[in-house]
Amino acid sequence: MINKSIRRLLLIEDNPGDARLMREMFNEEGAHSIEHVHVECMRDAEAHLAQHGADIILLDLGLPDAQGLEAVRRAHAAANHVPLVVLSGMDDESMAIQAMQEGAQDYLIKGQIESRELLRALRYAKERKLIEETLFAEKERAQATLDCIGDAVVTTDITGHITFLNPVAEEMTGWPEQEAKGRPVTDIFHVLNATTREMIPNLMEQAIEQNLAGQLPFNSVLIRRDGIEIFIEDSVAPIRDRAGRTIGAVKVFRDVSASRAMAQEIAHTAEHDFLTGLPNRLLLNDRIGQAIAFALRHEKQIAILFLDLDGFKYINDSLGHPVGDKILQSIGKRLQKCVRISDTVSRQGGDEFVILISEVDCAEDAVLSARRILEVLAEAHCIDGEYLHVTTSIGVSVYPDDGVDAETLIKNADTAMYQAKDSGRQNYKFFKPDMNVRAVERQSIEEGLRGALQRHEFMLHYQPKIDLTTGAITGAEALIRWTHPKRGSIPPDLFIPIAEESGLILPIGRWVLREACTQVCAWAKAGLPMVHMAVNISAIEFRDANFLENVFAILQETGMDPNFLELEMTESVLMKGAEATEKTLKVLREHGVRLAIDDFGTGYSSLSYLRKFSIDSLKIDRSFIRQITTNPEETTIVSAMISMGQSLKLRVVAEGVETHEELAFLRGHHCDEAQGYHFSRPVRPQQFAKLLEGSVEVPMQA
């Protein structure tokens, strides 16, 4: 298995701002184990590499002392075996492609790099370099072996009849020397052009007639006595006597089939994904360019389908990368069966695939392909005897309406794919110009999130939970608020999904938990009553390999009593991998942490699954509470939810209580606790402290 570890990275970048952005991207992705070294010119890079080396090099093509391909060549000369990723501007992408032809493993376009894509590109670059080095070493060993075996030798007299074959020539032609002697050389030596299949003239005859040495043209194939074809290289020279007269000819030839196959394999590896064997980004871009040229001449269209698998990260995290790799291989094979021979299925990396549908007459052609792909990929994959399900979301762009080059078409299809995910996943969306506006908005929010923790832009507000029997405050729910320095307050509903998609929810979630625990201890230290602190946990956080370790570390760090911490999770979080989920919940409860189901009623709401999990309370979603007084059907549902929870000895909490009528209903049906604007909006820590000390009254009149 390929070693994917990157411990030392050398960044060669003369722009301090770009270098700082790179460091921030690594920090945000949690890549703290990577040692970063930054130099601003090639001379310093060469000195560093000579003394310390590196596991990977990230190279700007515009350095003060090395530009373009010169920078690539100098970096290779300084560290030939180190994988190289170049940084390119929008204007010199063609230069970046030339750099890959010079030996760079990948290129990244400045201004379009995302942190998750940066780490993924570096990891794939190292993998490709390792494969390249392995293939090169194999080629060198094969060539050395061929040299040791020796060359085949055939001689003829002046009439062109065989006079000698050495053992290697006997083996290669299939003719024993004793049978071959005296025969015309054309009887045993048939050579064709592998492409045209035309017979190549007898060079030994030419050597005798013209008294000149010669060589076979490239792509020559020897037809053995048994009909097997062998690629060969040869040289022919006349044999002269003492007087300088030609008396015959000698042919020295060798089998180059292995070296040609190795060269073809290396060329294939440079243009194909190592895992699935599908075309990679380099080959895809070339084929899109050819398809665009054809479409332009024949007034056709082409379509680009950008696919991202739904829930693939969960499979990788829970079942391991070997299973994930087999899923990707299975998906690659299925996708190839969904398209025509003239189309191209490409793997971009990770769980992303791009499909080129060439020669499209109308957009409906792309619709048929997208629907077929959704149907085929939704079928179960049998991996190691287990049946696994994976779906996909598809974005579609069409030439020429959505772009006139490969980069724009792929980018717009990618944008449409995100809209497909936002619309519920396992569907497809065509690109629309206004999607770019939303994509820019999303990118702006994500960029703002990257430094928000360091800039202390987040704060927590706390909403009280009220015991409906006594009217006492029993707990608080911690709710994050973000004040952007330029845009002001940004609603959690807008930035939380983006934080989850980008992976930034992990550091943000740890900050929320630490801040909430610290606040509870601060209130207790000030002599206020101890309350249970509820913190929402997303699916990304719960599935993180370090989740339990982080929770217990924060509890110990802040001195928070675990018995006063309550973690809230939605039903969908709990239902993914129920067995593993229950193990995690048991560990938390064994340490005293309380567990609650948030937004109850919007997910599975099954009595059977409620019994499976170690939970303490359930929170009825506000959408049901809001309709208590307006929709009799919802009244029945809420009553049933309260009864269900209490029958399982769970504490039932109503969310979003806003009116006297809602409060009266809940108290009348013996709901345990409630929270909502009727009691208090989420407030700052100082205001919540006043609620705890009783200087601000919590309304309980129904």
C-alpha cells in the first residue's frame, strides 16, 4: 500500500500573502503534523534541499530568480525524487501544463484553491510520484536485464543466404541455426510496420548492395516462425574482406517489447487515475478541448457532468479506506457502462467524477445520462460480502451556453452539483448564471469562517430551559453567534452548513464546547445555581475519530462536572451506523454526560430505535409546537410524542414555545421542560446570569 504521509513541506513562494494563506489552509484542515518551510527564491530552496530535503515541494512559477519551466527544472535538479506541485496564475495555466510534462505531479490555480483541495492535491501528487518512481525503477531493471541477456546476431553471405545465428537469434526468430543456414534471410526474418502492416524492405540486402550501414524504422515488428510478433530494434552493416569488398552483412537486433510496454505504461499512468484506471484531469481537459473543437465545426453541443458521492466520507471513516477504494472502483466501472464509447468518464480525485458527454444535440441528452447514472449508482455494491449503498449528486453544464473552455465548464458543473446537494442530494441540477452569485456568496462565507476563531468573531448566547412544574431554570442551550467585521451578524442557518461541508465545524465545535463548559463553571464560581449545559453536536463532529477524546479533554481542561453537560444530536445523526453510535453513547453516559435527541419528530421518530440508544431526553421540534393551537392534528401528534417519551422514562422538552396557549397545552399534558421566546430569547452570558439570580423574572403565566 502506498505511503501517503507528508511530514516536511517546502513552499517556494515570493508573495508573503499567498504564503500566509497556504499556512492558514493547513492550520484549518488540522494538518499540524506537517513541518512547513517557506523560502522566497530558488537559491534558498536549493540550499535548503541540499541540507534538509523535503517530502513535497509547492512551487510558485514566478520567482525573482527563476521563472516558469526554469524554476521547475532547477527544483528537479535540486531534489529529483521529491514530488512537485506548481502554483499557477490564471494567465499561465498553459505553462503549468508544460510543467507537468516536465515532471511536476500537479498544478493549482491561485485564487481557486480550497484547503481541503490543497491537502488532497498534495496527497495525490505524492502518490503519483511514488508510482512514477516505482515504474521508472522497474523499467531500469528490465532494461538492465535485456542488456545482460545480449543481442541477437544474424549474418549472411553476399547472396543474402544465412551463414550464422547466435542462440539469442535462434530464440527470437524461432529458427535453429542448422535449419536456417543456407536459407535466404527473407525466409526467417519477416519484419512489418506495426501501424501500417506493410512489409519493411530487407536492410541486409541494402547493406550489401549499397555498402552502407542502416537501421530499422521505429515501430518495427518481427514475425517469428510461430507467428508471434515482437517489437525489435536493429542495426545492419556490410561485412567486408581485407580488400574492402562487401562479402555479406550482419544484423544485430534486440527485443524491445518490454521497454515499449513499460513506456506505454508510464505514459498511461501520467494520464490516468491510479486507483480506477479512468482518465485523470489532464487527459479529461485534453478530450474536452477536442470535443469543443469538433462541436464548433459541426454546430453541436457537449455536456459536462460533475458527480460527488453522497455519504462516501462516512463509509471511509466507518469501514476503512480499503473498502472505500473498492467502492470507487465499482462506481468507475458502472459509470463507464452508462455512457457511449465516444464519451469520457474521469476521476478528479477523492469521491469526485467528471463525465464528458460529446456530440450532444440538445440538453435532453444530458438529462437522460444523468437520470441513468442516478439510477445505476443507487443500486447496492457488494464489497467483501457486504451490500453497501452510495448515491450521488450531479451538476451539469453545457457548451457553449455555460462556457467555451474546459476549466469554465467543469467549474460551472461543480457549482451546479453543490446546488443539487443543497436540494436534497441524489438528484441533478443544470448550471444557471445566478448559481455563480450563490457560489461566490458561499465562498465568501467560507473564507470568512477560516479566520473567525482566531479573530474572536464568535460568541455564545444562552437560552434557558424551564421546568414546567416548578418554573425553575434547569439548564441552558449554547447557541453560536457570528459577527463578521464587514457583513455584521450572519445567521447560523447560513454559516453552519458551510462550516460542516468545509470541515471547519470541527474546530468551531470544539470552541463551542470549551466556551460553554467554561461559562457554566464561571457562573458556579460566582455563586449562581449550577445548570445543565446543552451543546449541539453535528454529524461531522460525532463521526470524527477524535470525538470522544476531545469531549473528555475539554471537560478535564475546564473542570466541568460531566453530569452537567448534555449533548444534543438529531435523529439522523444517531441512525447512521446504529451499532457504532450506541457504543459511543454508552461511553459518554458512563462518564456522566447526558444525551438528548434534538428536533424530535423531523426524522425517524420510531419507538423501536428510541429503545436502542442510551439517551436521556428528547426535544420536540418547534415546527410541531408552533401548530398546537392552530392545527388539531398537530395537537394529537405532540400529545403522542410526550406520551412516547414518558413511557420510555425520557425527559421531554418542547422547543420554540412562544405563546400562553402553547404553554398551557404543554403543562396540561405534563411535558417536563420547555424553552422558547415566551420565556426568553437567547441572551449573552451576563443577561443569563441575571436570570439565574432571579433579578429578571421568567414568565410562567399560561
